[in-house]
Amino acid sequence: MQLCVIHVGFFDLFLYVIMYVD
């Protein structure tokens, strides 16, 4: 379960970076 949470966290960070760059 923790791995899933960490994965989601990374995905959210990646999405945030894309939004920031765009």
C-alpha cells in the first residue's frame, strides 16, 4: 500500500512540474 502512495506522490509531483513548465 505504501508503494502505491509513494507512486501517486511521484506522479503528482511530475504533473505539477509539467504544469509549472507549461
